[in-house]
Amino acid sequence: MNKPSAFLCLAAFAAITGCKTNAPSASVSTDNKAAVTAAATAKPSFMYPKTEKINHVDTYHGTQVPDPYRWLEADTAQNVAAWVKAQNEVTFDYLEKIPFREQIKQRLTKLWNYPKYGAPFREGDYYYFYKNDGLQNQAVLYRQKGLNGTPELFLDPNKLSEDGTTSLGSLTFSKDARYAVYTTSTGGSDWRDAYVLDVATGKKLADELHWIKFSGTSWHKDGFFYSRYAEPTKGSKMANKNEYHKVYYHKIGTPQSQDKLIWEAKEHPLRLLFAGTTQDEKYLILTASEGTSNNSLYVKDLSKTNSPIVPLVESFDKEYGVVENVGDKLIVLTNQGAPKYKLVEVDLKKPQQTNWKTLVPETENVLNSASLVNGRLILNYMKDAATLVRVHDTNGKWLHDVQLPTLGTAGGFDGKKEDKTVFYTFTSFTYPSAIYQYDVVTNTSTLFRKAEVDVDMDAYETKQVFYTSKDGTKVPMFITHKKGLQLNGDNPTYLYAYGGFNSAVTPGFSISRMLWLENGGVLAIANIRGGSEYGEAWHKAGMTPNKQNVFDDFIAAAEYLQSQKYTSPQKLAIAGGSNGGLLIGAVANQRPDLFKVALPAVGVMDMLRFHKFTIGWAWVPEYGSSDDPAQFQNLMKFSPIHNIKEGVNYPATLVTTADHDDRVVPAHSFKYIATLQEKGAGPNPYLIRVDVKAGHGAGKSTTAQIAEATDVWSFTFYNMGVNPYAAQ
């Protein structure tokens, strides 16, 4: 248990993430007249479906705000389903007429088709690992005795549904490794079902749990703790506000109806409650949150019958994550008095904060996470958005750093307290994910397994630049492209950012993006404010009421790329998902002249009503709420739906969302594209692509990822007037 996770973002979005490449490349310069001619002469025509407008007006603090597309919020209604069908027909008719779309799909399919492995983890006598042979919709879980044993199938989620849309969520083993509990998601929903396996036989027991959401599972003796909501009323599970999160304990062999309620917050329906156990199962660690950052902290001694839940921190102004216990002492990762985080030791015999001892003080770099293995604290830092790993003893003394292959992102280093070796993964923009075995005692890393990708990675280069935002703030940005790129202002460029919820965008390898790079494209990743790249101050600089800083940082990134002759407004595509979808909608409204293509994915587009759906209320600390007069005025300045102007020529826009997205409900995207189609002018298309049996991004099948990536890249190249395969 380290930093609480942000429930809006689960990292990257499958359609534009992935990994790999190496195929003949084609020039994408406008000097390639054949490419321009092919794109221009084949441009299909279309008409948008008619979207009914209703006379609905809301009054916010004396201001009347029309909401003519309110009816699109009822996403399970028959008329909304008919509207989605009509929009998809127009969109796919347009996409199918792009002359090189099938070539892009074939190339992506070939790129995707290589074995992908997860890092091994030890449970009992076995090491477990995930593997996808290449084009399997979901990764399969294998196990083997020891690191040199013969792998055997343990759990195959591809068999859970015919179309690969059921995915695995969490997986945890009992302390004696006799049982394993796993959760599944259907169609990409945040709702989870839980099942229990007999580890020795691999057979599923009768235990079956439902309505789990925003929860892992943590074992204690012959059962486990988890969090859930009450069963929603029929027809409301995908959009209704989630209230009254509760922590339960399930004993193996009993029905869910007999699960014991452990913790609730009766007077606080909008609190999120989480539970986790220490490795020795002595302590139950409980945290509560009223948003996507900051939490209270409690502990319960499980070694004592009917022990009370003891508060350690009851406020919600800082973050506290328990790393592990050492006897009766907890090691806690916190930003209390340390915006870039530190480690403290809490003696549970005298748990008052005045007695807390600093183990590892705050440094100039951001401390992301920590693990305790073999008497060593392995600390994962972020230095200018890249990973730095440092090792300390349990008294906090620095011992050494872990040598990493290059500038990139390392993750893992988890294990049992007694383990002498652990595993970590390493990746960067042109460094396919590799797995390293780390000897904790000798501080040596050995390559355990690397991706066999048929790509000449030496053909590409990545550099980090620092550009100046509107208010003078220096912002880092990674830029990746082929070596020898000509800075002629004419390179197709893809600019991505997130900018929120204390979530950093760090270097990572992408199958999908390699198609862009191999065809001469430039990949730019801007580490704008709102994220965690430089700690809590960087985050707060992009929160309400400072959200405009996020948009200014992104606009400045686009201007930098153009001033440095990487690209031009006619060759710049912008992309982001979830909170990043809000970003794209906002900047496309504010500077439509600066971009050619806009790709907002599963975005938060109605900033006046986001808090009324599912988990949206938890984002109020990040954005503000229209219920507050001052915050309403701020939200109105950038809410994507409410700032589309009549008669403006906006960038060619492809909105992507999914029918099972119960985090950022698809109504955001529905209302946004209806407004854009109504008011936007000029020749650029304004389209929406609605996936079926898919959600916010996590667990999306390989088939669906390839299909979406095909359409996104086809749309982007096409609207830049570039045919990447014209010269082949």
C-alpha cells in the first residue's frame, strides 16, 4: 500500500499505447505529391446524423445555462442507442473510405504479434507470470516451480468470454498459498466480480462475490477483506452516483450474504474506503478518501480479538500510504510536510504524530513508491519524469542506487520480506519492456527476459527539452523521432499529455506509437502541470482554481514544437484520455488555429455535471464543483461543451469512448460531439467512435486495441493529407 491511486486515470489508453516496430518506412513529407494527391482525391463526403435538441435550461447561481442534449445522458435508453448507432455508421463509413486504412491495420497487427511477459512473482513454491503470445485478447497467467521450472497454465481469462471482453483485475494469494482470489471485469466496467481458486488443483470454488468497485483483496487467515457498494437498482449500474463504500471480510466457503461488515462511514456517503493487510497479517491498514488524492489513515490489530480501529490520521489534507510493518512499527510514505514525499516510521505503541520518526527525508526528487525486501527499503523516485531507484536500510541510511539501462521508467521491486531477489520491468520510448532480476544483497541486476521485437531501435532517438509556459514556468517534454529528422516545419507530430490527478506521464514503449514513428512521425510527451512530476506543488498548480495552467502548458508545448520547426499547425495532432480528454477539448476550443487533428478519448467534457455520475464526485477536489459559485465561474471558462463557438473551424476531431465506461460516462462524449457537429464550421470532420463491450480502457482486448488504433492513426494521417504507404 503506497500512494492512493487516482480513480480517473489508470495510466495510458490502450488505443494509442502498446509497443514496437521495424518495417520499411515511407516518407510523410508534403514533398510526396502522390501522398497528398491520394488523400485529397479520395476524401469521402458525409452528413452528420440529426441530433434532437430539447428546451432544457439549468440555472447556476443566477446564470442560465442551456443543456439541449441532456437526453443523451440516458445512455441505456433506446433513442440514445439509436443515436449511437447512427453516429457509428457515419464514422465507420468515413473511416472505411480512407485508402490506406487496411494497410495500417495489417501493419499494426504484425507489430502487435510478439510474446509479451509480465514480471514473475513468487507465491509458495511457484513463480507466477503473465504472458500474451502476441495477439491473444487477454494475457494468460502461468506458473512454474522455481525460476527454471516448466511453465504450466494456471488461469486463462480468454476462456471467460467468447469475444475476449472479460478481463482479469486483481489477483492475490493467501499467506499459505493454498487459495487465490481473482476479480474480473466484463466489458471494461469498473464493477468487479470475485472468485476463489484452489491453488493446488486450479479449480474454482463455490465462492462468488459481486458489486466490488475500487477495491483490491487482502487475505487474513481463511478469508479476505474487500470494498464494495450496495447492489444498484436495475438499469442504473453504469451511470448512477456511487455512494456508501464499505469494507467487508469474506470467509472461504460462505456466501457473500454472510460477509462481515468491517468498516463504513454512515454519515459520509461519498467517502472511499480501502483495506489492506501487512504481509504478516498482523495489521489491517484502513484508509479513507474524499477524492482522488489525500486520505486519512487507520489501523486495526488483527492479532487481538475484537480490537478497535485506531485512527492515526483523521484529516484529509495529505497522503499516507503504508509500505510495510517491522514488528510493531509501520513504515509510511507521506507528503506531510514534504511535498515531494518522505518515509516515516510510526511506532504503534505510541502512534501520535508527534512521535513519528523520519526515516528517509524529502529530497529534490519525487518519491513515488517504496518496498521492503530482505531488510532493504527500495525507493522508486522520479527525476524529471524518469525513474531513479535508491536503496536504504530500515534505519533510513542510504546504501546505493540501482543502475538502470538508460533514461526510462522502472517499476516493480516487490517481493516478500524474506526474498533475496525481486524483479522489475524497465521501458522507455524506444526500449521495449524488459524484465530484470535484482539481487537485493549484492545490488546487481541481470536481464531476465526481454521482448523480441523486430525493430531497429537504434534508428530512433529521444531527447528531453524544457520549454517556457505562459507564466514563465519551465515544463519538460520528451521528443522521439527517427535519427536525422529534418526540422523543416513539416513533420507529422503527435503531442500527448495528461495534466491532472497527481499522475505523471513517464517514458514507456508503445506498439501502436511505433507505427507513427516508423512513418516519419514525431512523438512529443509534455509533462504539464497537474501531474506528479515535481510533487504536490506541481499537482496543485494544475488543480482548481489553477486548471488554466494545464491548458497554457499544453498550448506552449505546441508552440514550441512549431517554433523549433518540428511541425506546423497543419501537421500537429493532439491527444489525451480521460482527464487528458478534457485537456484536448479545452485547448481545441481555446486555440483551434494551432492544431490540425484533435483526439479526445473518454474525456470529461461537461464540467458542470461530471460530479453527478458514478465516481465523478471524487474529482471535485481536482476540478471544483458547479455547486460553488466561484468554482462554477471557473469551470465555465474551460468546460469543453460550453465553450464551443458557433461558426469556428475546429481541428478534425475523432472522439473515442465506450458503452461500458462507468468512470467517465459516455454522455460526456455524446454531448460534446453533438455540440461540435451543431456549431463547428469548415471542412474538417467532427466524428465519434463508440466502442461496444468496452470501458474506460483497462482490460481492453487486443482485437479492440488494434481496431481503435487503426482508426485513430488512419484518421490522423488522412486529415494531415498524408498517405504513409503511397510510396510503397
